[in-house]
Amino acid sequence: MDVDYIKTLTPRIKFVTIWFLGAILAGYATLYINPAYSDVLLGLLGDLEGIAELSKLDLFLFIFFNNAVKMLAAIVLGIFFGIIPFLMVLINGYLIGGVVYLGIKAQGLFPIIVGILPHGILEIPIFLICVAMGLAVASATNQSIKDKSMLYIKTTISKSTKIFFVFLLPLIFVAALIESYITSWLLGMII
């Protein structure tokens, strides 16, 4: 494993974490200030209603493949100057902030913690690492354009996807298991 490459991700991980937290606050604050926007968020989440009808195994498979594809996309789509991974951080953070607001309003803080923490403790850092690698791909794209060489892009995508498939994908698998089996069981116990 390329330890130097992993070290270069640290500032990017910090950067995307700050933006992610800011987007969570923005999503929460938007609904707090103007609760009428709740309908828009509920409309977006309404598209997910069919998920509740899935068996545990189907739910696990849906969550696993959905997260794996989106997190891999956060890396590879960094080739477009990092715009897409950065938007993914902002949108996901904003939606989480809105969901937290609605959840606290409807059920209180404890069910929100139970609903996010068990799988989120793995899933959120994995997502932020993938976005950071997408930004590394963006930097490599810029360098490749300057040097008129594809070497930087190829090397960075290779290192990033190796980390993804060897280390992060198994953790995405575990997070999906936790979300589909343990989180849903815990929520069933308290709601």
C-alpha cells in the first residue's frame, strides 16, 4: 500500500469533513428556519418508501450496491475537476441535516442517533475518504493537463481504486449489514 499517497489524503479528508459538517448544519438550519421546505425533503425521501417493503437480504443488497457504486463514483468522477464528488458531499450532508431535523421533530434525538450511529460510524468516514480520493483524482487531472500526460490520472485512480476495493469495499459491506439488520432491529425496539 502506498503510505505516501494515503498521507496526501489527510488534508483533503479534513477539507471534505468540514464541508460535510457545514452542509449538515445548513440542511438542519434550512428546515428550522423555514419548515415549509420539509415538504420538499419529504418528497425526495418519499421515493424511498418502497425500500421499507424489502426483505432484510434485499435491503442489505440494495444498501451495499447503492453505497458501493456511489462511493466508487465519488472517486472516479473526480476526473471532472472534483465537481461531482464535492457536490456529493454537499448534497448528502444537506439531506442528512434535513433528516436529522425532521427526525428530531417527529421522534426526538435518541431515535436519530440509533438510526444513524451504528452504520454511520463506518459509512460516513468511508464516504468522506472516497470523496477525498475523488479530489485527489481532480488534482491529478489538473496536473495531467499541465504536463500533457495521463500518468498522474492513471496512477491516482489506480491507487484510489486499490484502496477502495481492498480496504473500503469490505467496510461498506459491514456497514450495509449493520444498517439492514442491526440498525433496523434497534429502531424497531425503540419506535
